[in-house]
Amino acid sequence: MARERSSSSAARALWIVLALSAAATVAGCQYLYGSALDEDVDTPKQLATYVDGSASVKIGDADPIELGELSSGSLYEDFWGGEATWSNGDGWYVRITGASGNTGMFAGLTTLSLDRVADGQHWTTFDSSRCAVTIDQADEHGLKGTASCKGLRWSDALGAFGGLGVGLEPTYIDGEEPFDAEIRFEALPPSTAPA
């Protein structure tokens, strides 16, 4: 009986600590974005939603893999820049975040990941530093660019620690050699999307 009470008290204490931590984190966001009542601090503004676009991935000498579906969360905002995810019915995904061209606070911090979902497995490329991303356009009128990636490795996205093993190293897929990829991508808002 005492053991059950002790376990129950510990669980309650854990939930209280988690709730207080979450409240402190949310309250701290005002320092990042400013208070809603503070008119001197601008909060990020979404300037466009991308609704149409495509991407292609060419791995080595293989034929390009076409990705013609653009996710509904693809957008451009004035603080972080553009982000979009392209996919196809065969389980291939390209995701880009922080696309801001050559200007702004986050210029040069664009990240790109390549994902593949097949046979009940989710593979991803963790090391976006292996991709030289060129942003041709990143604004409310569209997101367009290319990436040249060298020595990418497939990792288990859902394995230990979310795909990161001991020492935060990715859990690489056995038997999968490093590969090079050439990627192109484009996303458009409604006003410029083809009819």
C-alpha cells in the first residue's frame, strides 16, 4: 500500500514539474518574440503560403526521382524565410527550411533533408552540411533553388534516440554506401501557380 502511494506521489510530482517547465518555456517565448502588448517588437509574419510546386532528386547516375506533391505546411515568413516539403507516392521526400536567399538574419542557414519511407522503414539524411544549397528565389512570390549533395548517408530516422545513436551520431543503415545527389525544387503561392 505504501509502495503504491509512493509511486502515485512520484508520478504526481513528475507531472507538476513537467507542467511548470512547460509554463516557464511558454512564458519565456515573450523574450524571443516580444509581448503581444509590446508594439516595438515585431512578431514573425507569414507572407505567403505555397500551394503548388515540384522537386526532383538525381542520385548518382540513376534517373531523376520526381516529387510532384507539395505539403500544406509550405510557406514563407519574414523571420525564418521559406520552408517546404515535396513528396511522391513512392515514399520520397525533400524538405527545406530557413530558405532566405542571401539576405536577412538567417542567410546561409538553409537546411535540406532527404527522406525515404519504404517497407515499414523511414530513412533520412541527417547531415545537411553535405549539401551546397543555392537559393534562386525565397520570398512571397516563390521558393526556387538547387542543391548539390556529396557523401550523403541514409540513417534510421526512427531508431534509437530518433535516429541518433550514442554521442549523437546517426544510426547509419547497414550496407548503404554514401551517395551524391543533385536536387532541384520550386514552390509557388496561389497567384503564380499554373492553372
